[in-house]
Amino acid sequence: GIIQHYTLRRPCRTMILVNPHSGRGQALQLFTGHIRAMLTEASVPYTLVITEHQNHARELVRNADLTQWDALVIMSGDGLLFEVINGLMEREDWQQAIQTPLGMLPGGSGNALAASIHHYSQSPPAWNEELLLSCGFMLCKGLVGPLDLVSVHLASSQRLFSFLSLAWGFVADVDIESEKYRHVGAIRFLMGTLATRPPFTPQQASPKPGTQGNNKTASPTDSLLPSLDQPVPENWTVVNEEDFVLVLAIYQSHLAEDLWTVPGAMADDGLIHLFYVTAGISRPALLRLFLAMERGSHLACGCPHLVYEKVRALRLEPVSQQGMITVDGEVVEYGPIQAQVHPRMARLICP
Ligand code: ADP
Ligand code: MG
């Protein structure tokens, strides 16, 4: 195929953002214990930034002088990368800013992107410290490849950029079950644990009047999406199902270290992998699906309630009042939501 990698310049001036509360609160210790020496050995100059509060990283990259940095690396879970990507996209110079190579060192409880990147390297599955070391080596090697982003519109006309997933589910149903079966922790991971967190508060970059032209343009347009209050175009497929159990749009291979959700997904395949489970599925069958996902074999289960489509845009209109929507694992406002993929909009340190 085409050569799509380039190598970070040397020395690679790296900002490493650590969320000290992510995962079991050990991200900083994990960094010191496993990554620091590796970076020193590889002569990667880095500055460690420890986040002090939610949206700290987002504000920081929104205002940072990006000419000072060759890479932004996140040592946390997926939530901190979500902040960084949205901070970059809120900048006036977003087109350049989002080209800053992004790296992921797994230090959170949800390390879906790290698990996906590791998987793209065709290495056998790795967990915990082993996964961290694998991602540390990638950072030292400094290969960079394209990453798709998905533009997401919420009912309040807020717009977010997502690198991982958009998910809908019934909180009540799912969370109760997850208390009973440890393995349905998978579903709980999707929805449940997040219920304890306040909904993510979107921040709008205040548009500065009078700064026209140059190489700065308004945020990217979503050519496939009509406004949320308009009907979808006629060539869209409409699924009139009143009773979904869950809907998951994912654009990486893994939803968690042990959930290989999309066997064929790539960071830059230009696709949203849309899964939904329709009502009528028995609880054991739902459990079997999630167990099979550990091996990436859920699609081979022949479950008639599981549907899988590859799409470039989607809209979700919840009928039920009760439910939860997450974007990259962060809870967002509940209501109609739509999304479109932007192939290769960002760059990722990858195998
Ligand atoms: P985890 O995978 O453990 O949930 P994340 O990286 O997803 O880790 O972070 C969880 C949440 O914490 C995210 O919403 C993130 O924005 C937020 N956050 C980041 N830094 C801090 C901090 N210093 N204090 C509190 N929350 C933070
Ligand atoms: Mg998280």
C-alpha cells in the first residue's frame, strides 16, 4: 500500500500529561516506575504536566504555544485524551493544532485506545504493565500515523470530537445486571461506572471577532449531516426499532483492554463501526456476546439480535426517557445525537 508513517523529529520535545487520579490513582507511579528510564535511555526530552482538575489539560492545550512541542502524550485513561483532542479542536488554528502527534500511555481504568494501538502492532494481547511498556516503546520509536476523528453533535447544538466511541444504553437495566455478573462489567464499563461522574461540561472556545482569513478557518464542516432538527437524507438507512438494548458506534478495535470489539478496525479506516443489540435477547445470550468479545469472536456467535454495519455518519434519536449516552466513555447530555467521521484528521504515535 501507501507509506503512511513518518517519524517524529529528534529530539522530540514531548509534553506528557498525567492525570494522577486516573485508574487506581497510580498513573504517576507507573510513569516513574516504567516509562521515565525508557525515555531517558531513548533521549526523548519531555516535560511532565500533572493535571489538577477536570478540563485542566483541555484548557492547557487550547492555549499552549504548540511550536514548542513535537508531541502531546497522555498518561491516563481515554478521558484525558478526549480533553486534549477537544482542546486542540477549539483553537483558532485547529487545522494545524490537530496535526500535533498524540501519544497514549495507559494509566487509567479505560485504556481502549492504548489497547487498540497495541493490537494494530499485531502483537499478542497485553495487559497492565505489559501494555504500558509496549506503548512506551512506541513513544521511543516515534512512528506517527493518521487517526480518524468523529465529529459529534448534541441536541444543545454543542459539538465534540471523538476518537473512540459513541454509546447508548439503559442505565437501570445494565447496571443492576453488572452487579450480579462480574463479566458484564464489560457493559458496565460501557455505561455504568460513568454514572457516578458528573456529565462532562462542554466548553466553547469564544470566537474572537476580527480575526479573519490567514490560514485559520471555522471548525470543519460535516458535509453528511443535516441539522439535528431536519430529517436525515433519503439515502440514509433508517432503523425503526423502538427497543434497542444498546447501541455502540466505535472507531477503534478495542473498547477496553479485554474487549476486542471490532476485529478489522484500523485507526484510519475512515469508518464508524456501528453495533446494536435489539430487544428480545436473553440475558445469558447478552452475557455470551460480551464474553466472546474478549476473543473478538462475538460476530461469529450468530446472534440474531446483534447487528453490525460500517457507516460514515449516524444519528441516534432516543425514544425512551431513561438511558445514558457516552462519547469516548464520558457522559454527555441525553437526547438526539449525530456524528460523522473525518478520516485522518489527527495524528497518532503508533506501531
Ligand atoms: P480513567 O480511565 O481512570 O477514567 P481518565 O483519563 O478517563 O481516567 O480520566 C477520568 C476523568 O478525570 C476524565 O473526565 C478527565 O477529564 C478527568 N480528570 C483529568 N485530570 C483530573 C484531575 N487532576 N482531577 C480530577 N479529574 C481529572
Ligand atoms: Mg476514562
